[in-house]
Amino acid sequence: MKARLTDTPREFLAAGERIRDFGQVELAPGEMLSVATQSGRQCDVTATGWGLYLAPSLDGRLAEQGFRVALVENAQGKHFLNAVEEDKAELFRAYLTEQGGRVVQWLGCGPLF
């Protein structure tokens, strides 16, 4: 793994939200990085020879960590995968309404709401 992190992040706006980019991590095939939320829930990214697993099994470890995954379409018709913390469904719903987005499909473990 090679990490190129910075103490002074690059800042920009995306969909009205301030994003702070702290750098890049390069994973070789077979390497994994866990990303944690402030609540302690984790989501893993694993490199392979063909690309990346962007999350662990949706109906296994990710669900056990308290996430549900949605394929979301934004107001511009672009698609994103969102991992939603179970106890933050109302915040997610408000975000979608504010941004003009919609859930196309809940993936792996059924609907959150």
C-alpha cells in the first residue's frame, strides 16, 4: 500500500456539500483498506487484479456493520452507490429530497425505508 496524504486538504463543493480531499491510497492486488465512520462502522475496499471490490458483501459484513446500500440517481441522471447507516435513514431521505435524487434500487439486503 502506498499512501499520499496531506495535512492541508484540497477543498471543493459537490452538490452543495463541502468536500475535503486528504489524498490518495494506492492498493496492490490483495490489499484492503477499511474506512470507518465517526460511529465506528466500517466499509472495506479491496484491490484485485481486475479492479476493486468497493465494499464487502452487501448482505453479509456490510449489513452486519449497520449499512444498507442503495443505487442512487441524482438530478443530473448520474448514478452513485451509497452506503447508508441504518440509524441515519431520515438524514439520507432528507439529503435525497434536497438534492433531487432518488433510490433506483436497494442492493443486497432489502430496503431501508
